[in-house]
Amino acid sequence: MRRPSFVAIVGHGPELEREEGAKATLQRLGADVRALDFWDEPATLFRHDEDQARAIVVEAGARPDLGALVLRSLRREPRLEGVGAILAVVHDQVGRLEPGAGFDDFVLSPIVPAELYARLKAIEWKRSEFTNEERVKVGDLIVDRAAREVTLHGAVVPLTGREFDLLVYLSEHRTRVVSRRELLQRVWGAGYDGGARTIDIHVRRLRAKLGPAFDLTTVRGTGYRMGAPGAIPKEGRRH
């Protein structure tokens, strides 16, 4: 059963109801929208346990610095940690946007419906994941099993055969801990008589080639866990 999803619109109370604002724009497009004042508790967006936020739009207007502060507050809610976020600002404030503010994209206010819709679809795709018979998508990383090819941000990343097989297994079993013993059996095969050290070497190579897109946590004394897009591990990452 599909989880109910909504777009969170965050802004200054009375301004959230403007006809040219994000809330009214997305409602006209048929989206399930939930509004939140800047300083309200983010958890109130979730009415039921199964609710899921598709995206966040922060309407900062002439205060992009305020938008960054609000986003940091929203991210403290675990259910919003990995959700894509868009900042809506007025035209003359674009030069003040900070790349490190945490937003995936921005739109100009007053909002153009087609632009907002396109940018929301883009960040949903960027942060989405899926698995089918041919491909696995984890964030910006796409693993094509049929073509034995990996692309990142649309560019092919050259991997050795063993690196590819290891990445496929980890991505297919993401979010759970996979032991080194399991990796040796399933990726290297029963005929391999080497040690588990080779797994750590191949993991280092994958990290070097894929960078932050390869969201892998080292679970000390056990193995590895590959995360979902945008996930923030609760324990030490890497190495």
C-alpha cells in the first residue's frame, strides 16, 4: 500500500495564503499540501504514522538567510532529514544565496507554477530510489545490471568487474548490515580462498570513484550498510 505523501510549505503565517504563493500554486496543480509557520513544530505536519513528505518549499522572500535557519530547524525532525528542499526568494536576493545552506534548488517569487512543478519533480527524482530487474537507483547513482554499467550524475563511472558486483549486492541490500562473510560468499563465491581484507580494499576503491553518492557505513567488527538517498547515519560513517 502506497504511503500518503505531501509537500510541506513553510513560511510566515499570513503570507502562506497568498494566491501567488507556493501553497496555492501547488493546490491548483492537485498536490496534497501542508503549511507550517516558520517557528511551528515540524512534527505537526505529520497527521498519521504512515505520512511521508515528498518535498519541502521554504518561502523566505527577501530573507534567504532566514530560509537557511528554518531549514536547519526542519532537519531536526527525523522524518524530514532526507527530504528534498527548495528555497523561494525574490529576484534581487538571488545573489545572497549560499551553496552550503542545504537547499537542493531555488525558485523566484512570485512563483511561476510550471517552474515550481519542474523543480519539485527534479529533486524528487534526484533523491528517489528504485529497484527493478535491470536497474537499481540510489539517489544520483544508477546501477544498470543488464549493461553492467554505473552512472553518476549521468556520467559513466568505470568499475572493475568485482567492484561492479560488490556495488550491485550492497545496493540491492541497502539499509541492512551486510557482513564480510556474506559478501565473500555471495560476491566472491565459494571457490574464493582469500581473506576478508579484499572486501575492504574494494570498498575503498568504490568510495574513491563514487564519492559521497556511495553512502556506505562501516559497522565495526561486522561489515557494511549502504544507506538510502539523503539518509543521515546514526553512527560513525566510513573507514
